[in-house]
Amino acid sequence: MLLHQEDDDEVPCVQMQRINGLFSGKTPQLEKGAEMSSLRGYGKWAPDVEGVTLTWHDLSVYVPAEKEGGLFRKQSKPHKRLLNSVSGAVKPGTLVALMGSSGAGKSTLMNALAHRNPVGVVVDGDIRVNGRPIGPYMNNLCGYVPQEDLFVRDLTVKEHLTFMAWMRLDRRTSRFERRRHVLDLLSILGLSERADTRIGATGHEKVLSGGEKKRLAFASELLTDPPLLFCDEPTTGLDSFSAQKIVQMMGSMAAQGKTIVCTIHQPSSEMFSLFHELILLVDGRIAFMGTPNNAVTFFESLNYRCPENYNPADFFIHTLSVTPGDEERSRVAVKAICDQYTVSEHARAVDLLVHYERHLAESCEIPSDHHRAPRTKFKGPLLSTQFFWLAYRSFLCVLRDPAVQKLRIVQKLGIAIMAGLCYVGTQLDQRGIQAIQGALFIFVTENTFSPMYSVLALFPQEFPLFMREYKSGLYGVGVYYLSKLIAMLPGLVLEPVVFVVASYWLIGLRTTLYAILMTVFITVMTMNVSTACGCFFSTAFESPTFAMAYLVPFDFLLMATSGLFIKLSTIPVYIGWVRYVSWMMYSNEAMSIVQWQDVHNITCNSISKDAPCLREGSQVLRNYSFAEENLPFDILAMITLYTCFHVLGYFCLIKRAKLN
């Protein structure tokens, strides 16, 4: 919940006017020749963007507290406050360091400003961009570089940026312009020589370093040229040289008029000097906001003098930290610092800018000649474009993963040959009936269990990347889920075909064209339904371990009611219902019908005197409680189960996406 928030995607332009001297430091200059009265625009919406001023006033953020009590007595605790009535402002062309100890509220503040609040978080206060309340348009206005670098590791640098260019740029952008954007960013960020390098492939191939991955993350956000950029711990995990290069790069972006807010942890003194503004947070309150030099002066005025040749960043964090063993005194001292800042000239300057921006937005009118250069509302990619590029990316991952493409085919071929060799010499007699039914059951089980369990980790492994791209508005759940199915489809057809072709003639099954084609079709359907079930369990549970814990007993019931181990007509009523959701039963019955229908020449050499002699294929089917007329129903049932499992998987993925 966000108070004072507008949902309009189109935010009116406001006449730009400068405020000089509100902050004690000098604001970095924008490009030479920029006019004071030029119209403010928003990223993709207007070609005359000068920059954005981000302000927030009396901002508090709450999260629901956990409930206390037993199973039947729940006591709701009040919401926990993470930010306590903070106010601030960031001007165009400014690189801002957001600092504080762990738990100070840095990420909470940045998420609130970027309009990326987790589910259940309550935001109370006023956040504005160029004097107008924030809203859903923030997805198009700002870029967000997260702390963790998540990429599809099998893609190259150029392929990743090309994918992002098609997913993030306006649909009216030409192919040539997209390609030019990608090449320009590769050159600007020093990634041209690594354009064809995979991001994180395994083996002996060269991959990107940590600093190069971070630059690639920036490139992904800079494709849309956002005037406002949020960066969450961009130097984490980097060596000092790479970290300083990243901060220098952000400084260069700010010099071009961008507004950049960056959380950072323990910067070196040289790196710290590159920031134009500093925000110090402690226990959800602002301890200081202004230039780094003014921060040193402010703390000196409170008798907290930074020693010579000492890193100011380390000094501030140490001063604002709660000392173990002396918690009470430390908290009192920290509270006093925050209280002194609240009544300081630095806080008054911030409040003046906040109110000025709001007044400017409410009082200024759009120039009468603005209709000569109307804004063009951003139009995202079509669903067909999103589907094509998601499927293309998934296909590349499958083709470049030897475990998926080569090993599984070889595995299927090997198992098929070994199974076929076990049944070489099978005759069409009483003993052969049991052998053929056993071989058909191998067709069913081998194309059920292996594909089902192989996809359990599919969605959990990709879920963090999916959530990041989904929350960024790159695509929806439906187009993502469908693209994954299409990418798997070639393997789900090729593998069962290889299995049937390699073992069919070794076993000695019927050699009519109809029997061969129907056996292939039923085997393909069996693998696809099994994979659909695996996808459902993959999306329904957070980890493969939990999914497998529920899937194993379910598989046992499927196998027990498949029709091989016990006659279907003798299954107890309380467990018999499972057969109606058992594609193993439908597949086993369908394959048996294909093999035994119109068979009239079974040799009668009974295994024992008490065993009946089955001379006709119809007798064999009745012996297993199968019926020839059930073939169309069996196929329709498998198609229905395939559809139902994927629909359930789709809705489970939607639920998980919304909960996260």
C-alpha cells in the first residue's frame, strides 16, 4: 500500500527550473548547452529528457510482524517499522551513496523509491519524481541493478544483450537500431572483446569475470537509457580495482545527467570521494544527507572528529554502529545524531527542495506549443515477440548443454538396446505373451519415471532469474511457461522415438506400419504426460527435494494400477479411483491393444496344466482387463491429463510469482 500514489502511466511534463545552493555542495553539471526551461521527460517517452529529481517526504515502511501463540490462539503483533518518517531528495546528475550498517534500512528505502516493494510491505508517505507521485510508470522510468548477478550462463554477452534489446525496447524500434544499441553499449562498457564469450559456461571455456558480469548487468539496464538508476551493492564480491572502475563508470553516467542511487558497503577512501552525495541511515532514520565533505563537518560539529588519513566511510559506519556490551549508550548517541540532523540546515535544505518540487509540479502549466512535439507512449514488445525470444533463449540453452542434448539420447539408446537384447527370440506363444507385456511395460516405465524426475529442478533452478525478469515487466507467466514447453518439445519427441526404434525389432513386436507408428505415438504421449506431471510438481514446490517427497508415493500408485501387476477388475474400490488419473494404465492398455488386436495365431503351449490357453489377441486383452474399444478413450485421456497437468503447473507458477 502506498499513500498519495497515482496509477496513471502518463505523467505530465513539468517546466524545469534549477535550484542552486540548497545543498552545500556543488551539483555536477549536465551537458553543456542544456536550457533551464526545457521540458522534463521520462526515458522512452520524450526525446528532450534533462533529468529527474527524486524526492520523498515523511516516508515510513512497515512489514507484517509474525503471529504469536499456539495453534488455536494467535495473537497479532503490530507491524514492524523499518523506516521512520525519512525525507530526502536527489537531483539530476548526482551519484548518491546510500550507506549504513546491516539492518539500517538501505535496501528497504531503495526498494520503496524504485516502487519495488515486496508483497505485504506497507509504504506510508509521499514519493515523487519531478514533483509527481510515483506509480507503475517507474518500470519504464528507472533501471535497477541488483546485487546478485543472475544470467542465463549458456548465452554469450552479445546474445544476452540482444535478447534484452528485443524484450525491453519499444516495439517500433527497428532491428538496426537495436543492434546499434547493443554494439554501442558493448563498446562503452568495455565488453566488445568479450561479446562472443559465454557468461558462465562450465568446462574449460573462458567465462566473464565478476567485474565484467557487473558491467553486463549495467548494460542490461542502460539499453533503455533510464534517467534514474538504482544500484544495490554493485561492488560486492569485486576486487578493489574492479570496484573502483564500477564506481567511476557510475560517475560518468551521472555526469551525463542521470540520477543514480547506490547502496554500498565499506568503500575505500578513494572510491568514497567519487560520490557527490551521501545518505547515512541508522535504525530506519536518516543520520545525514548531503555531500561527503559536509558530512565530515557535520559530525565534527557534534564532537565526532574523523582522524587524519582515516577513511571517512569507515568512520561514519563505526560512529553510527551499536557497540556490543555498550548498547544503551550507543543507541542514545545514535539517536542524538539523528535528532541533530533533523534540525540542521542540511535537513532544512532537503525539505525546501522537496516542497519546491511539489509546488512546481502543481503550479506550472505545460507550454501551449507542446502539442507540436507530442510524447509517444511506450509500447512494449508483442506477445509473439516475447514468446519467440524466450523460446530461442531456451533452445540455445538446451543445445549447449551436453547433459541435455547428448547424454540423454545416448542413455535412451543404451537402455533400449539392453532391454531389446533381453527379449531377443520372443515367440508368439503362451510364454511370449508374458514377455511382450513385460516389454511394453518397460516402454511405459522408461518413458515415465526418467523424464518426470528430470524436470523437477527445471523451474526451481530458474525461479530467481524468472522472478527478477517478471518483476521488471519483461514478460508474463504464461508466455514464459509456454516457451519452456516448446523448448523441451524436440527432446520429448526425439528420445521416445530413439527408444522405440532401437528396441522394437529386437523384442519382436508386430511389424505392421500401423503398429509401429501407433507404438511410437503412444510412447511419445507417455513421455509428454510424464513431463507435464513433473512440471506441475516442479512449480508446486519450492525445491526438488519437497517435490520428490510427494511424487514418489504418487508414482507407486500409478505403477500399481497400471494393469500389469494386478488385474484392473480386482483392484479394491478405495484405491481403484487412481486408475483414472494413471496415464501408465492408459498407455499400457493402448500399447497392448495395438499389439494384440486382430491377432489370431497364438501357439497354445501352456506353462502349466491349470493355466488357460490364450489363442486370440482379444483373449489376452481380456485377461489383463483391457478392451479393444478403449483405444480412442486411452489416447484422449492422456491428452486430457497432459493439458490438466500443464494448466495446474501454470497456475502454481502464477501463485508463486505473486507470493514472491
